[in-house]
Amino acid sequence: MIVRLVLWLAALFDRHMARSSASTPQPPNPLPDQGLDEMIICSLPSVSYNAEADARLAECAICLMEFVDGDVTRVLPHCGHGFHVSCVDRWLRCHSSCPSCRGSVVAEEGCYK
Ligand SMILES: [Zn+2]
Ligand SMILES: [Zn+2]
């Protein structure tokens, strides 16, 4: 009788533990948002803005100024968003994602192998 009670309590405890551990899921591989290496930032393409050629780039999402012909912009290769070089360089020194869409600026892991 006592043994059965102990087993019952053990089973109850197990179930409780399983439920409480399931309610606090650990985030998988939290990646800290670190800035990019100066070398990587410099290797991103920069172009001189031309309103006719870059019609889809209207303004810099960082400083919210409209681009004017001759502005030097850096276009992120993966998402195609463009920003002033000085604006985006400052941003990328402490972030590794696009300031507009939060997409990864550099190629995902695996491409360099
Ligand atoms: Zn800007
Ligand atoms: Zn983007």
C-alpha cells in the first residue's frame, strides 16, 4: 500500500517536472547582434546615386533624408536596400542586419566553406 502511494507520488512529480520544464523553452542559439568587421563593411558595394537608375531607392532609412544625385550610397547585396555610405557604415559597426528589413547583411554561414 505504501509502496503504491510512493510510486503514485513519483509519477505525479515526474509529470509535474515534465510540464514545468516544457513551459520554459530555451531559445535556440541566441545570436548576439554584433557589428560587422570594418573589412566586410568596406567590401560592400557603394554606388553614386542616380535618381533615374535607382528609382526604388528614395530615401535613406537611417537619416530619413531623400537621396539626391551624386550621393554615395551603399546597397546591401542580399536585400537591395540602400543607404548613405556614412549612415550605413556607422550602423553596421554595431549591427549585422539591414536597418530596413533586418535581413542579414552578409551571407549566411555555409557560403564561405
Ligand atoms: Zn542617410
Ligand atoms: Zn534590407
